[in-house]
Amino acid sequence: MTSPAFSVCVYCGSRPGAEPHHTDAAERVGRWIGEHGGQLVYGGGCNGLMGTVAQATLAAGGRVVGVIPQALVEKEWANHNCTELHVVDTMHERKRLMAEHADAFLALPGGIGTFEEFFEVWTWRQLGYHDKPIGLLNLGGYYDGLLQFLRGAVQQQFMGEWQMDLVRVDSNATRLLPDLVQAAGLSPAARLDAI
């Protein structure tokens, strides 16, 4: 099997959410990754948006690397259809392994677990533990409140604009994904457009 052209770690809900467009977006993300010869790295579950993005990636011919703690194998219904499924002992090990396998990170709508993973990888970036691009898919304004809060933190001087600039925000997955892949230095725009 050939190596993937790129690897995107996707953080998203283990629930589908209230709006059908969340599931549609997760499917578009997975399909885009698969159709462009990429690899999905994610939390290893088959429920909610997590399951949708993994299934769509596989259906489009992409590789899927799932990483799930043993304690969540039954709760999140571990996806045994992954190209690689890593069952680990702790959440810390899960997040470290996901980050190591990724060239870029993308947060879709989700709950507290998605928020925590997004903020941790962002913190690692601003501390210099990695220099991989980070994206936030603000689908249907889902993250508007969070972004307003973060801008308030900048105004209150608890954060700098440079920290905000570490995250690429877009409402369009098929525009944000190539931006992240290109920012990772893996494929020039002309090649992605030609695929």
C-alpha cells in the first residue's frame, strides 16, 4: 500500500448533533480526504460525526487511523473497520499518538471532548511543541460564540493576536482542507486542484 499524501487529524463529536448539516459536513471532510489520497486520524469510534467521517474516508479510498482508549472501546463503539486501530491505555496516550500521526489538525462541531482536544493541540502549537496547521470548521456559525469569547480574551490581553493567527477558521470544509494541507507543506495548490 502506498503512503498517504497527507494525514489530517479530525476532532469531532461522538454524537451526530441536532442539525443534519453536521453529518453532511463530516461526510464531505472524509470524502475529500479519501479522494485526495489522504489519511484520516481520529478518535477511533463509529458513533456520531466520528463514525461518519471515518466511513466516508474509507469509502473514498483513504486510509483511516483510529486511536481509542481501552475504557472507551465499548462506550464509543470502537471502529474495527479502520485501516489501523490503536487501542491505548490513557487519553494522554491517545492524544499524543493522534498528534504524532497527523500533518494537520481540524476541529468539526463537537462537545467537550472536541473542545479539549482542539485547545490542547492549539496550546502545543503556541508553546512550540509542533508547527502543524490547525483548522476550525465553523459550520453554520457553530463556533461563533467561542470565537467571540476568544476575541474578548485578546482584548483583555490574556491572549495575543499571534495566538489567534495560529488557527485557520472557515465555514467551508472543501476550502479549509486544502489550505491546511498546503500549510503543512505537503502539496502545492496546483497539484491539489488537479486531483
